[in-house]
Amino acid sequence: MQFIVLGSGTSIPLSNRSSPSMALVVDNRTILFDMGPGCVRQLTKAGLDFQIIDQIFITHFHPDHTADLIHFLFASRTPSIVKKRKPFVISGPRGIKELVNNLQTVYGDWLTLPPHVMAIEEFEIGTSTQRGYDGFKIITSPTNHTPHSLAYRLESQAGKCVVYSGDTGFCDELVKLADGADLLVLECAFPDGMAVEGHLTPSLAGRIASIANVKQLLLTHFYPECLETDIAEQCRKTFQGKVILGTDLLKIRI
């Protein structure tokens, strides 16, 4: 598997950090986690064709994690593309269908694709769900951010495992979901001493990674306040394993 950070930032515009979005290539399938503003353009920089995206997993409905669904759907309905576009699925917490329907209400046919091209599926919120796909399995878990927020654990047929938190504060559900992961991808919004409810600091992220005994920890979703500090040093207060600070277009082989 190859994991690619498309956007390591937040809703705050920064010249070198796009809003949250991650890509995972597994068994020749290309999967996205979240689609913040600029995601579709970041795909081109990463050498990935937006036309081959197989599945999109949305963690929650805040604009910095979903806004480029508009761009993606608009580009996908281009006549020369939609004719040959293979089917794809948008997956997310219960409410993702309503979100896409509302976008289509605003933009009309500009975001409407044939049903044989685009499907939408929902996961229950507030509980863990397991679902199998071609070449991988997904396990979800509620997180401490919004009532509908979910984290995802992807397990490949080869036995590799990636866990992506989306936005979250510390919670036991995420610790359980991350158990033994080859790569744990956690938000790290604010520095130690400036904690905000529903978000992680470096030491809190490290604590999750340590309890879950993960092989490596990737930190992302940095607000400017966090970038002004020594993130890795704060994280190592609670986690002695491999810590990677996310940057846009960073690629990690798993």
C-alpha cells in the first residue's frame, strides 16, 4: 500500500498546506479519505488521475473536509469523462446522502451523475461498523468531534492496516480502532497547552499511538499555532515509536 498526504492543513489558508485529504493506493485501487478544498488539484500533483478514484470515505461534514466534492463531481460529469468513467462510491456517516443531495439541489445537473457511475453509502454513527470491499475491509468508529464523526480502519488482503482519524479529540473508541496499526494517521490541530475540545495535541496523539501500540504515527491537520512549536518533541513525551510530520504530497510505503 502507498499512503499519500494530499492536504496536511486545516481550514486556514496556507501556501504550502492544503485542507485535509488523504489518498491510499491498495491493490491497484485508489481510495480517498476526505476531500477538503484543493483536493482535486492536489491529486494531479501527486500523479493520481481523479478519473480512477474508486471510493471516497468522508469522516464528517465540515467544509474543510468536504468542499472539493463539488469540484470532483463537476469535473466527473464532463461529457467526455462520464461516458467512460468507471463506477465510484462516496461513503460516509449517516447524512452523507443528504449532503450530496443538497449540493445537487444548489448546483442542479452540474453535479448530477448517472446512477451507474456514482453510488452513495452510509455508515451508522455512534457505533462501530465493519464492511468488506474488493481487496480490503473497512471498520469504522465514532470519534470525539461532532455527533456524526467517524474514523476509519482499512485492512488490506495482504494484512496491512491504516487508520485515519479525521478530526477528533482523545477517545477510547479511537484507541481500540488503532490497535496494532501499521500506520496511524492522527489530526494534531493545536500544541500542548492550547488544547481545544474535539481536537488533539501532539502529546494526546502520542498517547493514543502508544496505548494502541502502532508501528508508526503520522501527524497532520496542523493549525498555525501548532506549526510554531516543536510538534515532534511534544509527541515524544508520550510515544517513543516512529513519528512522521505530515506535509503535502508526502508518500509513505506500507
